[in-house]
Amino acid sequence: DIQMTQSPSTLSASVGDRVTISCRASQSISAWLAWYQQKPGKAPKLLINKASSLQTGVPSRFSGSGSGTEFTLTISSLQPDDFATYYCQHYYSYPGSFGQGTKLEIK
Amino acid sequence: EVQLLESGGGLVQPGGSLRLSCAASGFTFSSYAMNWVRQAPGKGLEWVSAFSGNSGRTYYADSVRGRFTISRDNSKNMLYLQMNSLRTDDTAVYYCATDQLGVFDYWGQGTLVTVSS
């Protein structure tokens, strides 16, 4: 099975900061990667699929990049609503496993 | 508007059984693959099981294969997860989610399963 590794596990940042979260796959997954945002007590929300395709309604400050084994999620200017946990997920093959998550905290 | 509503969670003893349900609306249910994804308290997301939209194929995580059974009733727009031989490490919030070629685009609010004596 393909393993997904995110870094860092926790990230402290301030409103207005530019932040980057990394996701690495144990083998090439082309661009078959999604990013999700989860807030406490809520279901995950799909932000990005196909590594860089923003879902309808997701603010343009979110962007995704990468292919093969290395991927990044970037938030260009953090807003108060962005403090949450972020997960990457590959869907190159079944099962499409998740990374362990990156918790974005207020500094 | 796509809506997914899980039910059936609760407290069960180790070795017991539970059946989760997911009521779907707002989309052509029969055309979508559907999944169960769980999240143990304070932990990350773990894919559990999938049911294809057309082929009738089912898939399971190694951790639940042989104990859990996924099924669906397209006439009722319902997804189910029969969970047998439950263990304490099955304790989690269980989400149902739609599956667009492997991407989970819509999620329910989740139902909590607690396995404890």
C-alpha cells in the first residue's frame, strides 16, 4: 500500500502569514492527490483534488502543487477561519490512504 | 444539495455488533461509489470500506476485513456498514462519504461508535 507522510505535524502561524504544508508519497502517484480541511467536531471538507484543482467555493488563497511523490498545500495569507487540521490523501489506487494530518495553530 | 446523514452509532461491548446507516439525498445515489471513513478520538482519518457505484465491487481495509460488511440499497438511497466482532480499537467517529473517482467530495456529519466494556 502507498504511505502518505505529512510535515510538519503541527504548525504555528499568525493571521496574514504564508504557510506551506508538505505531503510525500511512498511511491509515485502522478497528480492523484487531494487535500482536506477539518475543523474540530466537523467532517472533513475537500479543498483540492488532482493536486492543484481548487474545489468550487474554496478561497483562492489556497493552492496546491506537486506531482509524483512531493506535494504542497499553500495558504497565501492566513485568515482566522483557516486554523484547522489539514490532510492529504492519494487516490492513485485502492485504498486511497490519508496522511497523518497537519494541525495549523494560532501563534 | 447533497446530504449524507449517518445513524446507528452507540456504545457496544467488545465482541458485539452494530449496523451503521447513511441516508443520502440530493444526488443520483446509484451512480456514485460510496465509502466509510473513520476517525478514532484525537487521531487522523482512516479509510474503512468502499462500495462501487456500478460494478458492485466492495473493498475493505485490512483492519476490518472479515469483520465488517458494506452494503447499499439504491432503491432507498441508503448505505450500510455491518460491524461484527467489534474491538476497542474500532472506537471512532464513522463518516460516510461520496466517492468521485477516489476523491471524497461530500461527507456526512459522522456517527460515534464506542466499543467498551
